[in-house]
Amino acid sequence: MSTRDRQPQPIGRAFARGVLAAMAMSGARGLTSNLDLMEETPPETVVKQTVPGLLSQMSPGQRAAFAEAVHWAYGGTGAAVCGLLPTPIRSSRVAGVAYGIGIWLGFEAVVAPALGVRNPQEKIVGRAMLALDHALYGIIIAGR
């Protein structure tokens, strides 16, 4: 393995790729929400359950924009962490999908309980949509 293969991707570039991936996820979620395949998007759930006082001071459009901005920041941060992995691992689409789904499962297992966030996705199809959009995230952050 060459020295170049072990060097992490520049963190800023990885963060930007994660923000773009989170934006793509948001588009996919807009479709699944409008088709009633998902009860509520995770960013909406998180901000609603963690900062209700702040949200009460915002218009509906501002609340939606705030939830998206939080999601994009989380997606960027997750991709920046992925950017620290060696190139052969982080550039693999399979590893990207595993990483994307791992981010989701890690959020549900660790972050959500720590924040006291209850997941409203009770329908199996909603859970499947979350798995698919996190796989999309992983594919995008692993892209070349």
C-alpha cells in the first residue's frame, strides 16, 4: 500500500461531500414523505423533540429549514469522519453503503437515546426507506 493510499481525504472536501449526500437524502425523503411511506423525517423528529422551545419561536418554514441545516451538518460531520479512513476503504461503494447504514444504526442505538429522541418510524416501509436513503448517503460519500 502506498503512502498516498493511507492519507485521509481532506476533511473539508469530505465534509462537503457529506453535506451534498445529506441534501440528496432530503430529496429522497421528500418523495417518500409525500407518498406517505414515512411518518416524519428523522431531522424533523430530532429538532421537534430536542429544542421545542426554540422551534416555537420559528415559523413553519424556518422550522423546516432549521431541521434541514441540522441534518446537513450531521451528514457533513459523518462524512468528515469517514474521510479519515484509508482511501481503499473509504472509496469502496460497499464500504460506503455499510458506513451510511452504520451511521443510521449508530444514531438510533446511541445518539437518539442519549438525546431522549423517540423514533416515529413504526411502519416497516418507513424503516426500509431510511435504510435506502442512508445507503444512498454512503454511496455518495464513497464516490470518486
